[in-house]
Amino acid sequence: ALGRAVILGAPCDMTVELGQELQAQARQRGWTPLLISFANDYVGYCVSEALYASDAYEARMAYNGPRGGRVVLDTLGRQLDELGAP
């Protein structure tokens, strides 16, 4: 965290849908989010369960299962909770 800004890194290529949800979570807590993909590792695409069930390119490159995107969002949400308010 830098002032009201918070840098959130994920070890994946996060879809826009998940990124927007993560930004909304951060803003609800009073933060101005900056999302970084490919942070310190790469585990493929992080997608929603609905997209994972499709034949989309991103779904075929999501190696972490149908809940992989949710796990990343929940983990980063808990980290935001640990930071508290800006």
C-alpha cells in the first residue's frame, strides 16, 4: 500500500471480469487499486467458473481448475482485509 493506493499482484493472466471484481472489492474498502498480472510466477489464466466451462481460449489456458480465479480473488480480498482501511 502506498497512501490510498494498493498494488495487488496475481501470478496469472486475470480476465477483465475478475479484474473488475477485484477493483470493486478494493474500492469498497477505500483503496485505489493497481492490478499486476504475472506477479512473481505464472499459473496460466485465472477465469470465472462460467468462462472455465466454455471453449474460450482463456478457459483452455486455465490450468488451475474451475475455481482458480475465485481462489485468487478470495486470497487478495483477505489481504485487503488484513491491510484495513487506508
